[in-house]
Amino acid sequence: MKTTPVLQELDKMVSKLEEKKRNLDYTDSDNQQAHALIAQTPLVYDNCLNGSRLKCDQIKERLWSLVGEDERLHDKTNVHFSAHVQSFQIGEKTTIKEKAVIELNAKIGKGCVIGKNSVIKQGVQIGRNVVIGDNVTVTANIRPNQVVYEYTQTDNKGQTYFM
């Protein structure tokens, strides 16, 4: 199986984290590093040769085993491999499409759809059954059962306004 230099470097970093966990030297900082590496794997996919995708998947699974069960995405969550996900508070039956970005501490409810090239900013909370259209940047909380397809703003009472 061919591997790229990027993939070889990622493999070394994961091996170091695994060694720290085996020796009980694994800290919160190491866990944050594992999350950051998981978030970078879509970028690694872009640099992988077709024969390296299996190796990339194996590395990603090793990273998931480091971060712990409570921080995993739900089994019924569908995340496109090119999406950049930094938050793991995503509800079941949620779909995250191509090249979407979910920043740290964002919370996404059950049954949502996050469109292509959309960005969910840090700390934003999205309710259940929300559809975010393609190319949308969400900077404010979104209440359940809404469709967001353009710029929105939310007031301090949680009411969302569509501009």
C-alpha cells in the first residue's frame, strides 16, 4: 500500500499519542491534539493517493479509539469525508455534506442537514430538524425545525430573523 509523506507523518503522530495512552501519560492536551488530527483527516484525504485511502481510514479509526466513547459521533450521523468537523456534539441522523465546516463547541441537534460548503461557527447551537443550505455561514443559534438558506441574525431572546 502506497503512503504519502503527509500520511506517514500523521501515522507517526498517532503512534506517539497511542504510546502515551498505553503508558498512562495521556493528558487533556493530548486529547485535544487527537481531536485536531481527526478534524484534519479530510485535508489528508485530499493529499492521499487512491491506494492510501484505506490507510487514512485506519489512522482515523485509531484516533477515534484515543478520544473516548462519549466523544464519538453517533453511528447514524453521516459526515462526508471532505467535511471539516471539530465538534463532536452532533445528533443522530444528522447529515453533514461536502466541505462543510463545524467549528469547536458547535452543537447540532438530531435530524439536521448541513449543506455543502457551509460553516457552523464556534459555539453555535442548532436545534433538531434544521436544514442549513449550501454555502451558508451560521454565526447565531438556530431554533428547531427551521430552514436556513441565507444570512440570518438572532436576537438576545433566541429569535432568528432571516435577512
